Amino acid sequence: MRATKYWRAGLLGAIASLVAIYLIASQMKDVGQMWSALLSADYFWILISMGIIVIGLFARGARWRVLLGGALPFWRAFSITNVSYLLSGVLPLRMGEVARVYLATQAHPPVPAMKSISTILVERLIDVLSVLIILGLALSAGPLPDQIRATALFFVPVVIVGFAILIILSSQRAFTLRVAAQVVERVPLLWRWDVLTWLEQFLDGLKPLTQPVALIQVLVFTIASWACSLLSGYVLMIAFFGHADWATTCLFSAAASLAVAVPAVPGNLGTYELSILLALRAMGFGDPAATATAFAIAVHAVNLLVNSSLGIIGFIQEGISLDQLSHGVREMKNPLG
């Protein structure tokens, strides 16, 4: 059943990527001009952009450590996060997050799986809120395409409600566990699962949401990481266009972030670039098409290169091979049974 699920997801992703690549290619009149744009870019600014991305990853590692309540030292949290981003970039279905949960369980003392899962869930909600804010910044400076506007309007209430539920659960721990115990008692099917233990671990991961100092730190690191993401994109625009625009940077950064959620081949090849091209075109940077396409490819390539390099270093720091990690993930106990 699981193999069938992965096969179907892979097929859907391949179709989405092929369609995106076809749409990109249909706009290209001269591939040679695209290569020329890539070769003529100012690589000094590209290197600066890569350095800024690294700083942003430091902020993301620090944020995860705070969400874990300091359960991991910073460098361990940073290396595991980098391994996760590397695997998410080359494997489908966000498998890097599963690897992050597994590697955290191998620490001394180990971080319970559900605690890591809850922190990752909090991260995702905060990042989606950040993307929506960035879309709002872009909207304040220029018109948004209807598709992106509709996506933002749909996710705003969903994310806010989800975040509010997490805060309520974390602040009413005793009540949540009491209700859960009553549910488990009345549902015989749940008796064979250690649901209450997993729920306690899940709530442990939400604890920073109830601690003002920790919550402020999480928000500061989130702002720092997204500021670095936007600044790196702004600098890349200078490398290819000779000038940059903050509204355009906000729009293509948000569009690329949303594209990651679209089923595609590993690395989101095609869909990632197409989202950036649509954003550039909406803000008046779509011509010449060769330069815009080269820029979209460069944004994706630079992020993949940085994540891959730091991810490989993370593997070395963790002292684990890809085969060992894959075996460990397969053997990891399912949180629900």
C-alpha cells in the first residue's frame, strides 16, 4: 500500500514537473541567450547571496533548538537541520523531516520523536504565516496575480486557526491530557497504542509557545531567517538584472516557497522555476525571457548548492552514511503503533 502511495505521488510529481518545464521551454526563443545570461551574471553578487543563505540557515538551526527547549546543542541542531534540508531537496514527500526526527532520537539524551514532530509542525505554521506576510508586503507595492492572491486568502484563516489550536493545547496541557485519557478509555482500538505518552511528548514540543522568552526568540530567529532569504534573492537580482526591487523579491520568494508544496519530482524541478518566472512577469521583470529564466534557474541552483554542501557536512558531523540513515528511518517506530 505504501509503495503504491509513493508510486502515485512520484507519477503526479513527474507530470507536474514536465508540464512546468514545457511551459518554461515554450517561452524560450533562444537557449543560447539563456546560457549567455547565466555566464554573464555578476558572480561576486552570487557568492554574496550564498553567504547570506548560510546565515539564514544558522538562524533556522537556532530556532529549532529553541523549539526543542535546548534539548540539542546548537551545532547538533544545525547539522541535523542541514541534513534534513539536503534530503528534502533530493527526495520526495518531505522525507528530510522524517530523517530529522530520527537523527534527533539518536542524540544523548534522545529527543522523543513526537516532540520533534510537534516542533516541526510549529515551524511549518510559522513559516507559512511568514510567507503570507511577505505576500502582503508584495501586495502593498504592486498587483498580485489572482492565483497567488486566492492562495493567500485561503491559507490565512487555516494557518491562524491551526496556530491558535496549538497555543491552546500547549497552554491547557492538563486539560488536554485529561480529555485524551477519557477518549482512550472509551475507544478500545486505542488501547494497544501508547497514545498518552506520545501526546505528552507532542505537548513538550509545543511548550515554547507558552513561554514568552522562548516565543520571542523563535520569532526573532524566524524574522532573521526570512530576512536573509529575501536579502539573498534581492542580491541575486542585482547579479542578473543590474538592479533589484523589494516588491518583486518578496513576490518571487513567496511564490517559490508555495511551489515547494506542489507535488513535483525531487528538488521541485520545473515547478520552482515556473513560480519564479510567473512572479517576475507579474512585476515587470519577465523580459527578456532568457534573462528571467536564467535568474529562476540560478535561484534554485544556488539554494540547492548551499543546502547540499551544508547537508554533506552535516552527514559528516553526525557520523552517519545515507544507507545507515535510510535503514534507521525504516526501523524507527511509528509514533502511532
